[in-house]
Amino acid sequence: MTENNSVSGGMSELVKTVCVAVEEFIFVFGCYLVIYGHLSPGGGFAGGVILAAVFILIMLAFGKERILKIMPRKRAAFIESLGALLFLAVAWAELYISGIFFRNFIPSSAAGHFKLMSGGTILIYNIAIALKVMAGLFLVFFVLSITRVILEGDKLKMVKKQ
């Protein structure tokens, strides 16, 4: 793989075709892990990693120009901050409503166990964590893919790739 065919320019037509074929399935699977994480293996972190993998896959297959149209850096930073604020807002709401920080305020009965909303605020926490993890991992990958570290003498210098 040459420099022109790397992260900045995308990959072959075969890779792009496979990416288009699987990206929706991977995205839906990530959403499934987030939504049903309190009832089955998964949750906010695992789902967020899978959702970040979709954006990373698109970036690897099509290049940074395409991913910047879908998820600009400012939007990713906003989503990451939104996830953290949502997590904190629900925790503070629980403190205000029940008097205890991180105490579930959504009632559930024994008959409602193993239903989507049976976990109370855990679903909201999973969504918040997924937003934070998805955007954070994407930003880390994006920054690492557009920078190059050069050793000049005994000093490291970071420069932006062209």
C-alpha cells in the first residue's frame, strides 16, 4: 500500500464495496449492544467501540475527506462532550429526585424484568457512555492517522500529514 493509497485517499474498489455492504450491519449491531446491554452481554462501552469501528472503517476505506463529511472533528468533539454531560445530568437528576447520587429513579416491577426499560436509568447511562466512547475512539484514531512523528536529532516533532 503506497502513501497515496492510505488513509488520505482510500483503498481499492473491492474494499470500498465491502465497506458499503457491511457498514449498516455493523452500525445496527453497535446500537443493539448499547440498547440491550443491561439485559445481555454488551453495554455502552462495547457498543461505543463497535460504533467507532464503523467510522474508522469508512475512513480507512474511503479516506479522511469522506469521513470529515460524515463526522467532522467538531461534531465528534460535541458528541463526546454530550455523552459526558448526559451521564452527569442523569446522575444529578437522580440526586435531585431521590436524594442519592446515582440512585435509579425509574420504577420497575418484578413483572417487568428482562424488558427494555427494566434497567431503569442504566439504558440512559449506556447511551451516554456509547456516545462518549464512540466519539473519543474515533477522534483518537483520526488524530493518529493525520499526524506523523519525526525524530530530528534527539527531539520528536509532530507534523500534520499532507
